[in-house]
Amino acid sequence: MGRDKALLPYRGRTLLDHVAGIVRESAGSVSVIGDPAHYARLGYPVYDDRVPPCGPAGGIYTALSVSPADWNVMVACDMPGVTVELLRALLGKAAGCVGKCVIPLGPDGEPEPLCGVYHVRCLPALERAILEKRFKMKDLIQELEPVLVPAAGGCFSNVNTPEEWAQVEENVR
């Protein structure tokens, strides 16, 4: 992308603020995993990654490590299409769930691990994967004993390039 995706302007605020608002509405609170010096000004509790640079696996590990809750909603900050309804449905599925995470299936039928609900019981498997330098969440998801949930829509599109961002901006107008 060439710049911090979390701070991209989106609907009059940052992309992170937009996604955080959806998470807060569905789960009740929000924390950010990243550099506190960089994100603290946004007004959320910010936790430095405990095991950088491990990407999303390290971020999920950190979030589960610092959270007082057993179940935690995880959403990448670059998913502007995520909805309150989807997150509430995932949380509802987590209640009484025997799995360690609840992960939606994208339009292609593949798990979307950067938008899911994770239980602290995922910590040992994540720690093992990090020690073994296996960081790709799509490869790790089966080790986390997921409950996979069909989900509709294109809410999982994330933004990785300036061209993708231009498309998102065009759709907002």
C-alpha cells in the first residue's frame, strides 16, 4: 500500500475508526494491536505486538493474551465492508461453542480468519505456530478447531494496494 492502511481516510474518519465502530457496536469494546505511540491518539487501548513481526498470527496471539474475555472478536483494520450483523452472528455462534474459534466462510468457500471470534483456548496452538515460524492464518485455522459459518456478501474484501483503495473510495461516493 505504501502507507498505513489503518489511518486511511474513510467516511470522514480513519479506516481503523470505521472498523472499530463496527466491532464496538457488536462486541461492546475495542482494543488495537499495534504501536501505541502510533495509534494511541485514536482513543482506543493499544497493545504492542508481543511477538513482532508475525503478522496477523502474532496480532491475534497478542490480543488473546491481553484480553480479560474468553471470546474475542478479531477483525483486520482493512476490511471496510465488515458488518455488525456478521459479527453478532459469529458471537452468537460462539456462545456454547465446542470449537476454539468461529470463522466465516468467504464467497469462495474459504475460511476468512482475519474476521472471526477466537477463544483464549487458541493461545497454545498460536504460540506453537509462532515458535515454528508458521504465520499464515489460513494455514493455521484447522489447528484452532474452527466452527466454520457460511457468510454472505463481500464484506471480507480487504485493501492491500492503492488500486484496491481507489475502488473502495469510488464505492463510498
